[in-house]
Amino acid sequence: MPVILSPRALHRLESRHPWIYKSDIASLPDEVGIFPLYAAKDRNQNVLGYAAVNPKSEISVRMLSYGPEAFQLENLLDAVDAALAYRESLAIEADSYRLIHAEADNLPALIVDRYSDYLVMQSGSAALESVLEMIITRLVEKLKPKGILARFEGQNRKLEGLSQHKNVLYGSVPEQIECYEADLSYVVNPYEGQKTGSFLDQRLNRERLGRLSWGRALDLFSYHGAFGLHMAKKAGEVVCVDGSARALEQAQINMSLNHFDHISYHCDNAFDYLRSISHERCFDTISLDPPAFAKRQKDLDNAFSAYKELNLQAMKCLQTGGILATSSCSFHVSFDDFMLMLQDAAADAQRSIRVLGRYGQAPDHPEKLGFPESSYLKCVFLQALD
Ligand code: SAH
């Protein structure tokens, strides 16, 4: 059976959203693969484009190309080359960054992150599983990595009916990789770390905050202390708070690696920690980088309450002239709503606060127009005026 799209799907296709849901598809083949797409009731049978198709997944169609021209597997290799050339052109001041950002690099559901001489991959399209070998060969040819690790885990693969595994695909990959970001060193565990090992999307925001830091600094939801390290360059004292003791152990290793001795670590719930600070205006620089509170649309109300509570308390803790870099990585929270929440928090904290900058993901994590899911990170730099 060919892939035949309903009128609603055509609208999505025209808006260049790269996913089409099963409910908007009139007919689907029985097996996974790369197939041409047709519109329902089109007597001329014009090919609208080609897609990676999985009849079992709710996201049944992942667009690969538009128009009638036949899709060649070689196109995927061209996309890999283009992705690498773009990262090269960014002249990134780090040896760890995203090389392939899925749909925004025309490689659906494929993530490739570089950590020094090693690559870590995530993949979540059943139809593209069979072409991964070819892509890996290209990556090896071009980048000559010492090893490639597959982190083929998580909900996205389950939804595609794909197996869960974590294995070395090429060479060998150590449990600890030492990397650098600007003038700082840090260690990543690619097997166990969150995402592919680290939060590469915040790289430029960390560097920005590093430049503006002063006085007594707080890194809330610190994970491996990456914001804290950048703040430590200028701040006299840094306090890192995270709920995970393991994450903080790694953060301490990172502190030693950079020969800092003015960072302290507290394993605590960030909400409790903020409430426990008895005196107001006790920090001069704060990073607030919580996990995604709104993983689904229906979490939004609770998520906003949580963001507001954290930001309100953080604003109360801020010294006059102090800087707060506040983030949200929930795609469902729009930039506008995030700004409104901050405005509310500032009003409740009875502080006058100015906005120094509104930022998103670093450019090695590009966003694709028409694909709002590819723009998820918000990081707003605030300064207390009174
Ligand atoms: N700022 C980090 C990334 C933070 S990821 C960086 O730039 O690398 C989010 C972190 O929040 C995780 O380390 C997780 O352990 C921690 N966390 C989640 N819920 C928490 C809570 N309620 N209190 C404290 N830490 C929490």
C-alpha cells in the first residue's frame, strides 16, 4: 500500500513540519522503509516527497525530501557532510558539541554528539535503522574518531518499536572522556551521563554567564557543575546544588581538574534549598537550569507553578546588580509565556529587574522553521536594578 496523505497532512507538509501523524494518513504500507508520498484523491499521482515511514509509530512519516525527485540514500550522506561542514564553519571553542541535530540537519531522529575524539549517537527512526551503518562509515571516514558509542535507549525508540541497547559501534569508548569548553576542562561519562553525557545545548549560555559573574554565585540544578565552573572564573565563591549525589561527585572531579578550590557542593532539593536560605539578597550571580518540568502539554500548569516558585525565590536571593541566568528546556513552554512567568515572579518578589539577553540553544543545535519541537531551550539573562 502506498503512503496517502489526508488534507490535514498536506497542510502539515506545506508548512514544512517534518512529522506526519498516523491519524492524518489515509493509507500506509505494512512495513518500515523509505517511501514516496501521495495526496488522497490526486488522479495524477504526483509524488509530494519521500519519507522514512513506520506504520507502527504514531509519527508514521518523517520527511526526507520534498517534490517528485526520487530520494537516493546518497542524499543522507550529503546531509552528514553538510552537517559536519556547518559545525566546522562555527569554529567552536570546545571539543564537544553537537555534530548532527536530527531534523534540523535533514537527518530525522538522528543525534550525533562529539566528545573530544569520540562520538555518541542516538537514533529513533525504525526506517533509518538500516542506513546507520552507512552513516557511521561516513563519520569514521571524515572525522576519524577513536570510538563511536550508540546510546540507543529511551522512549522515542520504544515508540518506534526499536530495541534498547547501548554498545560500541566502532573502535573503543572509555567511561571517562576529558573534554574542554572555552578555557575549562570537564569529564563526561558517555555511557551513563544524561542525554549523550552532557548538556551541550547550554554551552554559549554558560560562557556568557561566566563573563558576567561576580561575588557569591549559585549554580542551581548544577548536574556536573558546568555553569558553576564558568562562574568560578570570576566569582569569589560558588555554591552548586543538585539532587543527585552522583552528579555532584562528578562536579567535584571537574572542579579539581580546573584547579578551583572555591566551589562547594550541596546535595539537596533545589526548592527546599531556596526556601532554607534565611537571608535575602545573599547571591550576586545565579544560574537556574532545572530539568524539563513540562514534558507533556498537560503538565503545563504544574510546570509554570514550579518555574514561578523557583524564579521568585531566586529573585529574592539576588543582590542589587546581581545576575540571574534562568533557563527552561521544556518545548511546551513558549518564550512568551516564560517571559510572562518571569514578569510575574519579579512582581511578587517586589524587584525591578531588567533583561540583559534572551538566548536559546547554541548554534550547533539549530532550530528548523516550521518545526517548533526543534526550538526548546530558553535562557534569559536578568539583572536586579534595586
Ligand atoms: N545546568 C546543567 C544541567 C542541569 S540538568 C548543565 O549545564 O550541565 C538538571 C539537573 O537537575 C540534574 O542534574 C538533576 O539531578 C537535577 N534535579 C532534578 N530535579 C531536582 C530537584 N528537585 N532539586 C535539585 N536538583 C534536581
